[in-house]
Amino acid sequence: MIVALLMGFSCGLPLLLTITVLQAWMKEKGVDLTVIGLMALVGLPYTLKFLWAPFLDRYTLPFLGRRRGWLLTAQILLIFSIAGLGLTDPGGHPWMVAFAALLVTFFSASQDIVVDAYRREDLPDEELGLGSSFYINGYRVGMLLASGGGLILADHVSFSTVYLIMAACMLPSVLTTFFASEPEIAAGTPESLKEAVLYPLIDYFSRKEALWILAFILFYKMGDTMASAMTTPFYLDIGFSKTEIGAVVKLFGFWATIIGSLIGGVLMLRQGIYRSLWIFGFLQAISTAGFAILARIGHNISALSAVIAFENLSSGMGTAAYVAFMASITNKKFTATQYALLSSLMGVPRVLASAPTGFFAKSMGWENFFIFCTLIAVPGMLLLLKFASWHSNDAAITYK
């Protein structure tokens, strides 16, 4: 569990160094807003990581084993690329910054591939839920250190120094990789690149529930994601100040999410992954409806705190179950490729479903918009009936 936590931290740390922190640095240097907006494209490796995941399944480096060898390599290259990004000049050479940021996201996405595979192969099925919650919490702490800590540091030292400090913060993860044990894989490894590329797809789509599971992954958190995309404009629109939003939503909400994912992990040990998906999915939908209630109440700090606490708590639990479920349905022979495909699919609602939310909120009004987001959660819950009823055994679909 500690290894899962530390590996989560190393995956969360680089993410916002190419988004929030880099945007602040470029803005400070007077870079055109159009260029800053285009920098979002450096995040493409996170979406396309399934393209090179088969190589990490097929080939084993001559040190530390199949997973830790690639992980150590990715982490060392990530440290150098983060430090290299800090040595660029956003004001004078923005495209060099883009190239350096692309290297960071590529090695970061590669690290994600191997960490996801390692967690699946290292933990027994019954501990995947708790392990996933520890991973998510480590991930969020890494994000908080990079964004919050990075921006606070930037008020006192140069951005170049900030990136060098963040590169140094990756060193504990290197030590974790070096001293962790290599998972034992009874299923074996792909014997050719063709097998590594094609067999994960053949293996996955050979089961009768395959398409229903893909639809579930798309829809399970869609309502929650759509609501979250418009919360900041919503808070401002009903009268909350930026200080109130920062204090309650960002800081208070962060800890509620951490606690939620831990509670979710412990409950999954007791209830199993499938029952947890039902329970947490229902709580997610109810918490989204809480925003509709807040829209009616208006500016009230107590109401905001209650809604945020419940929403972040249930979202933390739902995410832990969601991630554990995706890990549990991968074949350990092709873990890296199958999980990379599923997690890439998981990101689709965040981009596509969030795009029209501003139009919906404007045309419906806030209260009706959040009721609509609550109803969007229903299809994801109903899809569970196709492969995971309340009485289903987790072992029915889970690969061993």
C-alpha cells in the first residue's frame, strides 16, 4: 500500500507542471494567450499512451525486471526532462518550451503505463480497491505539491528553480522503484510484438460483456464530470468570492476527496468492487443533485461546505472503485496495453462531454443543468446490470 501511495505521488507530480505551473510562467513572461492555449496539446501523450504500451508489455530491459526496469528508466528520463523544461526560455523560445514539455508528458505517460500495470500485477484482486485508493491519494498529493507548492515557490524563487526542485521531488520515487519487489506473473509475457499489439484486443473482445463494459467506462462518471466542469463559474455566478471558493472548494474539498477515496478503499475490501460501484455510483448522483439545491439556496457558506464535502467524498469513493474495476478486468499477460486502452477511454468524457456544458448551463439555468447532470448518471448505473448485478461475484469477470 505504501508503494502504491508513493508511485501515485510520482505519477501526479508531473501532470500540472505542464499545465498550471507552465501557464503561469508563460503568462509572467508575456507569451501570447493563443500560444498558451495551444500548449494544452502537449498533453496528447496521456491520451495516446496505448500506442506504445505494447512495447512495455513485450520487451524486458536487462535490469530490475519487466516492470521496474521500464519504470526506473521512465523516472530518470522524467527527472531530466522536468529539469530541462526549467532551463528553457518561455519568453524567447516558446516552441523549445513546447518540445521540452512534450518530453515531460511522454515520459510521464510512460511512467503511468508501467505503474498501472505494476499495481495490477503486484496486488491480489481483493486488495485492488484499497491499493487504488492509496494510489489516487498519492496522485492528488503530487498534484497539490506541483500546482499549489509550485506556484507558492514561484513567488519567492525563479520558475527555473521551481522546476529543478520539482525534479528533485521525484527522487523518492526512484528509490521506491529500486527497492520494491518485481511482481511475479504466472500468465507469462507476449512472445512477439504482434502478440503484444493484437492479442490484448482479441483477449478483451472475446468476452461477451466487452462492449457493455466499454460503455460503462464511458458513462459511469459522465454526470459527475459534466457537473464538475462548470462548478467554478457556478460558484462565482451565485455570489461566492474567489477567496471563499479557494478556501472551501480547493482546500476543504481536497481533504474530503482524500478521505473519500480511503473510505472507498476500505469498503471495497468488505463489499467487493461490484457492490461498491453500485453504492458509490448512487452517492455520486445524489451529490451532483446537491449542486441543484445550492443553486436554489444561493450564497451560503455552510451550504457550500456541505455540498462540497459530500460531492468530493462520494467522488473520491467512486474514482477509487472505478480505477480498481478497470485494473481488475485486465489480463495480467497484457496489463500495460489493456489498462492503457481503458484509461485512455476513461478520459474521453472529460474532454468531449465537458465541451458543451457551458451551452447547457446557459440555456437551462444552473438548477436545471445540475438536475440534468444527475440524470446523466442513470445510464452508467443501468449498464452495471449487464455484467455486475448487486449479487455478482467479483471473480465472475476478474482475471486472475
